[in-house]
Amino acid sequence: MKICCWICGGEGSNYEIPRGKNPDHTIGVCKSCYEEWCDKVKILIKKGGLRP
């Protein structure tokens, strides 16, 4: 299963970020979006509030 970027919707996400214990809830973020949004993404992951 190919995980698309959660932010831009592009395929080939470089980072797979698990949400909770269910692997189906894993989201992907591509490198450019991760670099652009990394601070926001990290904060959201820490708070557990990242929702597609």
C-alpha cells in the first residue's frame, strides 16, 4: 500500500508517521512538506492531534 503525503497529497512519502497503535492510521509526509512544516508536524505528533 502506497502512503501519500498527508499535506500535499503527493505519492512517495519519505516519512511514515504512525498515529496510535493501529498501523492503518499511519500517515505519510514527503520530504519537502516535512522540511517546510517540520515544526508544526512535530508539535502535532507530540500532542497526538494529527488528523488527515
